[in-house]
Amino acid sequence: MKYTQKIVLKNGTEALIRNSDAPDGANVYEAFNLTHAESDYLLSYPDENSYDPEQEAQFLAKKAESPNEIELVAIMDGKIAGMAGIEAVGSKYKVKHRAEFGISVLKEYWGLGLGKALMQACIQCAREAGYVQLELNVVAENERAIALYKSLGFVEFGRNPRGFNSRTSGFQELVYMLLKL
């Protein structure tokens, strides 16, 4: 699956949203670690990163060739400002209609509309891949993210009161949301 689009953000600056691929491995690795250090709302901490830069490059190369999954990067000021992607829930018949969505944006780029643009790109890609449902989990305290997801048509379908166990704040409730495509 391929995707490339230039967008203008709220502050008038341009961003390029495109597929990530193997040459982005080290930069995606660095951006992943930074975003996961800046927010307690993401799935993991930087010290829990499953990949090193070389493994990240291999992962991105595989996604770049996938017909139904994608990893996107948003490039601003010559660097990765955000990342988002969709991944199949599974390949079995009963779940192959579903995809999961994930996103992270560097804190210095929050509030510019970059997250919304990345989400819209992933929604478009999910539709083109033939999915009929896009799913995500969000920490209940993350009201800005929930408002964004709702503005794009996501609806809540459940909660897990002990979904995350934060190192700093203890248990965090997760809200399960979906978008019918």
C-alpha cells in the first residue's frame, strides 16, 4: 500500500505524509523513543522498544510492501514529526475485516492538526485495503485524543478499567473505539 500527500497545518507550515520504509529505520526508532517518553498515554516506554534501528528498518520495509497494512510518517522541518499506522487484527476469516490503528506525534507538533491529518490518511488507507472496521484503544484521561477520534466518526464500544498500568500514575482506564468504514 502506498501513500503520499502534502498538507498545510493550522500554523501555515507544510508537512509531508508518506509511507515509511527501510531507510527511515533509525529516524523512526528515534522518534518512537521520543514520543513514548513524552506521553504516558502510549502503549509502552522507550526502554520497552521491541526493535533496534536495524530491526525497525526491516519492519518498515515489510510494511511498505504490504497490500493491507501501512506505517506512515509525517515529515516537518526535515525530521519525523509523527507516525501512524494500520495493522490487520488477523488473517482468519472471522477477523480479517478489522484493522487496528496507532499514532504518535512529537510534543512540539501537538495542536497543529498533524494528528488529524495522520488519522485521515490511515482511515483512507484502511478503506482502500478493504477493511470494514478500524479500531483503537485510548486512555480515558486523554480527552483531546478522544475528542479527535469522535470528530472523525469513532464511537466507544467498551472500557477496561485496568487496561494500562502506568509507572507514574497506576492503573489507567482504556476506552475501546471503532470506526465503521
